[in-house]
Amino acid sequence: MPGPKVLTPDFFQRQTLEVTREVVGKFLVKREGGRELAYMITEVEAYDGPEDKASHASRGRTPRTEVMFWSGGFFYIYLIYGMYHMLNIVTGKEGYPAAILIRGVREVNGPGRLTRDLGIDKSFNRFRVVPDTGLWVEDRGVKSSYKKIRTCPRVGVDYAGEEWKNKPFRYILDV
């Protein structure tokens, strides 16, 4: 079996819902000290474009959302409720604001717990998703052994209105 394959920025510079589905089952890898810790991604949510009322980008380009307008393959990390960092990866082409929120890995469910338990904070914001930054994504070829990926509405976006809160933009790997 071949070794892990680091996902390059090109992987993330595609249509958001494609990336969202395909990143499920890949591994979030963090370098800590001299070790590399790998966690299978099991749950993500898509935020797709300026029309998506659940997306921060729907309110326009601001200093906070600037990175969402970059080309895919950068981290977008922000603080919510003054206590939880949210780990997002920008997707798509430059100028089209979109990202995926990493909601869970096999070991940790919930985006706030994930960043807390993995020691991910705003210091990674605007970094490329590459090993040089100490945080990246790999394909380790193991997703096929799991049942299936299901979709459902996103969590906590009631403010986005009926059309956007009910979009099936949340992807969960049944393990």
C-alpha cells in the first residue's frame, strides 16, 4: 500500500461541494514537537459563495473574511462565542468566497472541541494547508473501508433563513 499523499492547494481549488465530499475520510495532520499526529476527518460543512446566507462572506469582504476570497488551500480560523476557534479550509478559485468547516475527526466531535483538543488556534489563520505550516491534510487511502457519506443540513445556521439553513451541506462519514 502506498504511503500518505499530502493534498496540495490544487485539491482545494475546486468546486466547494466536490472538495467537501472528498475531504471526508482524509486525515488532518498536525506536527507537534517531533511527532506527526493524524486524525481522520469524519464531519465537515460547506459554505459556498457570496449568496450563501450562512457564510460570513455573504456580508461582503471584510478584514475577517478576506482569506475566504483567496484561492483554495488556506486556513480560515475565527473565534466564536469568544471561546472556540473554528477550523475552516478555503476552497475554490480566487475571488469566489467559500470554505469548509472541519466539524469532527474520528477521535473528537464538535468543531470547538476539535480545535481545543488538537491545539489549533488563530495562529494558523491565513496559513497554507501544507506541511511547512505544521497543519495539513493527507489522503491515506482508508476511506473505502467505511460505510458511506451522508448529507444533512448544517448546524447552528437558523439565521440564514429557510432556504440556506436547510441546504444539505453537512457531510458525515458513517464509521
